[in-house]
Amino acid sequence: MLSTTKKTKVIKGAGIHPTDTGSPEVQISLLTSKIEELAQHLKKHDKDRHSRRGLLAMVADRQTHMKYLAKKHPKRYSEIAKKLELKK
């Protein structure tokens, strides 16, 4: 789970404007942070099947947001993919 300070830092880094909290870029960035934290947890606790299922759901959700962004705003998609070091 992301701490409040880390969450606000991620939102400020990905937001389009200062009060942006719901754009696809922010949502993708938050999901990426959560995925990274959960992946670290699963390295220690490899038998935690419930968390693994949640991880797969988050990855699918991020992929859906990425497809939307690629379709509607290709330039913004390439910027966020480069910034988060995600494959295109």
C-alpha cells in the first residue's frame, strides 16, 4: 500500500496540471507504483496467492489505461511510457 506522501509525489510527477488526480497518466503512474511494491512483497512471500491475484488485476487495469491513452492521445502515451520505462 502506498503511503500518502509517496502517492502525492507520484501524482505531482505525472499530473497534467496541479490539481490533476484522475487523468490516465496519473492512474497509470499510481498503478505502476503499486505494482512495484506488490512485486517486492511477492518476492519474499511467494505463496501469497491472494496478493498475486490482486497484482494480476492491477497489471490488467494498467494495460487497459495504456491502450486507451495510446488510442486517444498517442503523444501523451509515448511520454508516459518513456517516463515510467514501460514497453510500448
